[in-house]
Amino acid sequence: MNKTLLVLVFLLGGILAQGSAWSAQALSWEDCVREARAANPELLSAQAKLEQAVASKDITRSTRLPQVSAAAGHSISKAEGRDSAKSSSYSVSGRQLLFDGSKAANDLAAAREDIKSAAYDQQVVSSNVLLQLRTAFTGLLAAQELMGVTKDIVSRRQQNMDLVTLRYEGGREHKGALLTAQANLAQAAFEYEQALRNLELYQRRLSKELGRTTFVPVTVSGTLEVAPVDQAKPAFEALVDDTPLLKQLAARKEAARLGVKSAKADIFPKIYADAGAGKSGSSWPPSTHDWSAGISVSFPLFEGGEKQASLARARAAYEQLKADEKSGRDGVIYTLAETWTSWQDAAARVAVQEKFLEASALRSTIAEGEYGMGLITFNDWTLIEDALVNHQKAVLQAKMNALTAEAGWLQAKGETLDE
């Protein structure tokens, strides 16, 4: 009787702790997506990288536009034995690039490819966050349901121990059976306590993916029901070209190809048109007009092989990214096949585990009556009870695995939080 009261007190404490953890309003999947899109640090970092790429393109474009500057000055100078001299001036000058072998044009085109790459990288990050968020959401949903499952197991183990105790006190059961029933109850109580600790762990994981800076216990709404899956095998080779990762690699490769053209163009001379106008004189404001206009050519004669080395580096970078694209394509195709297979297996396993649970529940109901009438031994009965407990937990785990595997398949296809 003392042990029974101990378990009841333990359960009451767990339920109260659970209630305090679940006091907040439950978040739906849509709520989590909206919050993650606004605050997830990985998404914010990817957005900042995209903005950097846009700014870099604007910087690159500026070299093709006229460069205009203004200057003004006034000075006084004096030499020994001479009167002081004053001079004043102001001017406006400009320079326009006329020819550079298309280097600026190639740099600008490469910068546009860098923007594409950053945009695709943002999609890749969003796809990864989708997987992480879905895994955390599903894990918390399963942890919440596990609280109910483990609570039911504790209650069942308590009933079993009460039955064994009655039979032991009546001289119809040995002490080993009683100790085993007590151990089973202690195990169930431990698993309930463990489930409560894991609940907070999954809450923290979800809070991390949501981008929250302060931890507050949260709950989620929904079910772990696994929808029927389409068993038709998709054409993985056709899907691969639409994945953000492969598009990102292709954009990087194209930027590198344009980088080679830019490095080649850098060997050509650069031609500029220069013009300027202003006034100068010994007083302010100056009164003497002056102007200038002309063409200038810049051509390096010797730089220690810098430009040739830059061209060789650009070519090597292009070859590297060509290989990266091929490797990435092969890797994505395999990942698509692997995640689809895992998803199919995990979804099919749910139905199998549910059949085992149905059979175990019926066997347990029959066996409990038979044990109470002395028709089966304690050893046979406890094996049946253990099977029921294990199948209850196995069904929950199978559903969680199936939903997580589905999230992995969506991530492999490149679906994002926006979708």
C-alpha cells in the first residue's frame, strides 16, 4: 500500500509539472512557420548575405559609370625677402571608362550570378530550417503524446502489481513474481519521469528553431497521424535540376566562368576619357578660367606575373566549381533516392506496428483474465504485458519516424518554409 501511495504522489507531481509546462497556448504548425521565417537566425544570416551580394553588384557597376569629383582650395605662401603670395582655385573633373577589354562587363555579369547564388543559398537554408523545424515540431508533438502513453503504462503496471500482490498474499504466487511486478512499476514510473524531462528538451529545441532568445515552455497542436503516401517512385534525375542546391552550384560555376573572362580582359589596356573645368587666381573667388579634356591609356608593362597568376587562379576556380556541380548533382540524386526510400519504409512500418499493438492489446485483455483465474503462469502473463507496453511505445516512435522521414524527403527536394 505504501508503494502504491508513493507512485500516486509521484504521478501527481509529474502531472502538475506537466500542467505548468503546458500553460501557454499551443502553437500550430503554421504559427511555427511564421515565427521561424521572421526570427530564425540562419534565415536572417542568409538574407544578410543576399543583401551583401546586391551591394557588391552595385559597387561593381559603379566602375562603368562616370567618376566625377570636385575640389577647392585657398593657400598663402611666403618666402624670405619676398611678399606673401595667395592662390585660390576650384574645379570639377570627370573620368569615363571607354575600354577595358570587357572586364567591367564580365565583373558585373559575375556579380549578378553571385546574387543568384546567394538567393539560391537562401532557399537552401530555408529548406534546411524547414527540416529542423519540422523535426523539432514532430518531436515535441510525440513527446506530448508520450506523456499520456507512459502515464497509462504506469496505471497498468500499478493494476498488475495490485493483482500480483493479492495472489501473493493469498499464497497463490511466489515472491519473485511480486518483486518483478514492483520492478515493472518502478520502470514505468522512471519512463514517465524521463518523458517529462524529454518534453522540456524538445520544447527547447523548438524554441531554438523559432529563433527565440528567451526560453518559455511551449506546446504544439496537431496529431501524429501519418497520411497515405504515394508509392509511385519519382524520376530522381528529373527532380534534381529544380533543387536550390544544384541551382546554387550552377550559379557559382557561371560566376567563375565569367571570372576567367574578366581575368583575361584585365590584360588589355584601359582607355579613359578625362575632362575638367575650373577657375584659379590669387584672390577669392578666383577669376581665371581653365579647362582640360583628353584621352588617357593605361597599360602595365611589368607586374611580376600578377595578371597571369590571377588568370590561372580563375581558371582553376572554374574547374573546381565544374567538378563541384557534377559531384553535387550526383549527391543530390542519391539523397533524393535515399530519403524517398526512408520515407516509404517509415510510413509502411507504422501500419505494421499498429497491427502488432492491436494484437497485443487483445492478448493482454485475454491474458489478464486467464492469469486472474490461474490458467496461465506469471511468466507467460508478464511477457504478454511487456509486449503490449513495448508496442504502445513502438507505434508512437514509428509515427514520429515517418513524419520526420517525410520532412527529410521534402528537404531533399528543396521545399522551403515559403512552400
